[in-house]
Amino acid sequence: MFWRKSYDRGKTLAAAEKARSRGRVRKAVRCYLKVLEHDPADHVVRSKVAPLLARVGRWDESRQNFDKAANGYLDAGFTPKAIAVWTVAAQTFPEQVEYWERIANEQVKRGKRQDAVLALLQGRSMLGSKRQRPLAVLLLRQVLELEPGHVDATIDLADQLRRDGTRDEAKRLLAGLLVRIGKVRSLRRRVRFAQFRIEPSIRGVLDWALAR
């Protein structure tokens, strides 16, 4: 008679950690998933296996484990841990901008609007290709909803719109920003240069040079 090998949580977790530390990703995944078979509510293990699943190309399973881990923490009232899981998820799947949006929403709920802005900007920084431009624009618009006078986000958004040919909106954004920043010369020169890129002219050069 053949007996099924008994499950030992401690040994299985130790094997998973050892495999992960040595770069043996597939073995680590197998061990972590074995733990989850016996304890599906182990959010710590889910948060560990999720990025490893992505590394071996099991994208859907990876996202499912990220989501289950974060939602589990959130339901238990551990919002900072949920945010930490979403952050790793967002870094693993940069184009899944809903992760950055979830982080921002939770930060706003916690009264941390500046942290929400920083999260959205971090997400935007990971979207540099032409194909990803609509996603970058989406995140930048949300930054400006939280902080309408954000200089870097406004200039960046105007530039993305310029590249897409939406010049009228880009010009309106920069004109509004000029009013907000007042007479701060260093900022005015940045805005004037952005305006010049949208609509090059001799006057634009003078506006930039004189920071007027």
C-alpha cells in the first residue's frame, strides 16, 4: 500500500523560502501553492507567490493571487498591507493601472492625498511608450483632480496631449497653470517652454527667455 506523504506546513514554507532565495522559482511556486491548498486564507503566502507566478508566465494566476491577498488584508482592516500588495502588483503589471488607482483611492480615504498623488505619479513613470500614452494620460488626469496646480503633472499632461495632437486642451492647461504659479520665474520659464513646444513662435521664445 502506498501512503500519501503527510503535509508539514513548516517544512513546506521553509522549502519555498529556500527555493526562492536560490532563484528556483518554479519549486518555490509549487511549495507556496501547496501551502495555499491547505490554507487558502494565508494572505502572506499569496502575496509571496503572486509575483513568482508572473515570473513563470502564469499571468492570470498571478493577478488572482495579488487580488485575493490585497482584498483579504483590506477585509481584515489592514489597509497598509493591502496597499503594499497592490504596489507590487502594479510594478509587476505596469499597464494594469487600476492597481495604482486602488492605492490612490485608499490613500485619499485615509486622508493622505499627497501619498495618493505620489502613487499615481509613480504609476505614470512606468508608462513611457507611445502605446502606453492613453494610460499615462489617465493617471495624470487623476493627479490633477487631486492637486489641480501640480506643475510637473500639468506640464507632462500637456506634453502627452501635444504628442497626440490635442493641442487646444494642452494650451488651456498651460495657460491655467501660468495663472496659478504667479510670478515665480523658474516655474514660468518651464511653462513657457512647454507652450513654445506646442506652438513655436518668436514671441514664445521671448516669453521663455524673459520668463514673462
